[in-house]
Amino acid sequence: MRAERLTARITGRVQGVGFRYWARRHADALGLTGWVMNAHDERTVEIVAEGEPEPLAQMERRIRQGPPGAMVESVDLRRGPATGEFDGFGIMRP
């Protein structure tokens, strides 16, 4: 299989509810690499994840739901080829 990249912007009540830590836990469990970060607008979380297509599809389904306490209003997703630039999955600061 060929690795892919998932880029997502999740908007709603997604900051202040543990979304970044939740996303990192799921990404680690799925064997994905990349990062998650709060955007400056206080309503958006950004995720870049790389891995095999099926784990990425599972991550996509999970981020549409979000952790308990989150209220996901919209998800803007893109898929493309992986770059292989990440060693793990981290939480970035804006």
C-alpha cells in the first residue's frame, strides 16, 4: 500500500475540550504520523496525518465526531500523497 496524507480543518467547539490530546492518542493507536494544532481563531483545530489509507479513513471518521465535549460543526478534508517527513504524531503550538 502507498502512504497518504490527510489534511483536515475541524471547526466548532473543538478548542478547550481536549481535542488535540484526543487526536494524538487516536493517531498513535492507528500508527499515523503528523501533527495537530489549535488555530488562532479559537474555533478550529488543524490536523495533518500520514499513514496507510485504512487507518487514515478511521481517523477521518473519528475527527468528524470528536472527543466528548466537542461539537464538530464542519470538517474540511483533503487527501494527497504522503511526504514521509514525520517521525511521530505531535501537538504543535500555533
